[in-house]
Amino acid sequence: MARKIGVGIIGAGSIADIGHCPSIAALENAKLAALCDPNEEILEKMTKKWEPEKSYTDYRAMLEDKNVEVVIVGSPNRYHAQQAIDAMRAKKHVIVEKPFACTHEEAWKMVDVSKEEGVFLMAGTNQRFWEQNVIARKLIDEGFIGKPQMGRSSLHEGWGLYHEQLSYTRFRQDPYEAGAGALFDLGAHRADLLMFLMGSKPKRVIGIVKAFGKEYTPLDDSFWITIEFENGATGVISGDRYSPAVSNISEVYGTEGTIFTGSEATNPFQSAPLAVYTHKDFKQSELPEIVREYRYPQLFWSEDIMQPNGYVPKRWVPIYPKRGWAYKSMLEHFLDCVEKDVPPSLTPEDSALVTDILVGAYKSMETNSWVEVGRDMENYIVPLYDAPEIK
């Protein structure tokens, strides 16, 4: 029987309810050791539903609990950095919900503390764990589309969806607690996923961040950020909080093919969660297994094996992986790393760079120029955010 790793969650809100708690319950090697939330009403509701071993209103008390080995920080954005740092100093391994941090300084301090304390730290940017995105990255690594040269990742999703239908609190509207709007909430996923698919770290960024619907919140509700990667490739991430119909697509354009992927919605122009095209010559037996399995004939069953030159005709192949649940896959990976003492595939440095991309977009508007990202980037605080002192 697998050893159950005790997980404690700081922030017993909607993402704990629909994402983290069900994932813990579904994994044989995990148990919900503790739930923590300063809101006693929310904590009582979630305690009754998920039955943690212990409940706390003070996260510092939870960090003293020896049965808690892994901490998930799911509180409002403002508290991510300090709570993650405090958890790591208590020798806990930590998953931090997105955004990883709200400033460059916060993000890289978190990286440093994880190294000083010898614990694992990972952002909860779960979209790279969707099966279609895992498959896409594997095909890219195998050279299926040649060398990736350009990419885009977008999510356009109005406030009336997650925020109005699922969220337990209104912190995403509050500059003090959220720091930024669509930029942090949607941009963190987009930047992380595009880095994952492109297989390179960002070098510099330039972008536009806007607030169109100020009657709802003074925070931004749209962004468009151009990224140049270290390997010379380019990319764009975009998102908004006013589109009533969700649009979610990531694209990678290579020298010999293209990959489209999405996880949040479908529409007439995007009917499959993954679609791939390659201009390379493949015999039917040489195709990557996942492509061969989903490559149904268009005219007759023999069309791929009876070509005069032996190569299959070049065309798009839609792929429909099992729906799965990215939160579960993410937690499963992290706990496996804890058990085996192997660093997670998503590094804290990666997530610090995601933070730099997001805050760098605002900085580029101020300087009217490209912004170099990375550890040597000057600290920058986005407008409207009263950044706390991190101890």
C-alpha cells in the first residue's frame, strides 16, 4: 500500500474545492492533512465537505503540523510569496497557485528560498499537464513539426464565467489582493504553456495591457504580449475578461508542420482538443503512435498503406485524448517527485520567468521599448498594486 503524503491547503476557496481537494481524494498516495482559511464560514463549509484531518484559521499554525509534508498555496495573489516562503522555511514542499508571484523580486526570492531550504517549489500552472499539451510537447521534441519558430497561446474568458459562477470571493476585482486582473489570472497560464510548448526560455518582451471595463474593476481586463525566446523563436500570449464566449487556443508553427491545442472550450473553428500537421514524409508504420492511432481514412481504409511512393498523404490529424483532469496530473507529478526526491519538470526558475513576462509587459508600456527578462531584470511593480514587504 502506497504511503500517503499529507497535503495542507492554504486558502479553502473555489480552486481548492473544484481542483485540489478532488485531486487529493483521487490519488492513492495523498491525504488531505489540513485545510486553512481565515474565513471561518468558508472553512466550516469546506471542512464538512472534504473532511481534512485538521482545520486551521492561521496558516502559521498549519505549518507547524508535522503531518503536512506538502503545502498548496491557494490564497489571493498578494499572499502567495510570503506564505510560500514561510512554508518552505518550515521545510514543506510547496505548490503555489498562479500567479506564482506579483513582482520580479518576490518571484526570485521564492526561487532562492527553495534552494536554501532544500525543498521543491512549483507553480500551479496546470495547463501544461493536460494530456493534449503533453502529447503536443512530445511530438515537438520528436521533430514532428521541425524546428518551432513561432507560437501563440490565448484565453479569452469573461468575468461572468469563473469569477461570477464559481469563485467564493471577489478578490480578483480588488487591486490590493489581486495586484492585476486578466494579466495575472489568465496570463500566467498562457506564458507558462507557451514556454512549455516552445521549449525555450524567454529573452525579452513587449506588450499592451488595458482596462476597458472599469465599471467592474479598475484592474486590467485584456493583454497582448510579444515574446522573443532565447532560441530566436517568437511568440504571443493574449487574453481578456470581457468575451462572453470562451476562446482558448495554443498554436506552434514549425519549419515542417503546425500544432493546435486547447483545453478550456471548443467552437466551430476548434472542434478537437489537439490537431497536428506535418509536411515530413512518413510511411504509415513510421508515424508517431498517437498520430497513427487517430489518423482515420478519409476515402477508404487502405489509403495510407497503398500509396505508390509508400508515404501517407499529408493532412491534418485531429486527436482526442482522454479528458482527464490536469489538477490531478499536476499533483500526481509533484508527489511522485517528493517521494523519489527528483525535482519537478516545472522549475521555480521557469515560473519566475513567467512573472517577469507579465510584469515586463507593463514595464514595456512605461519605457516604450522591449524589456529583458530574467534574474537581472530590475524589480517592477504593476500599477495599482501596493506590494507588501516580503520577509
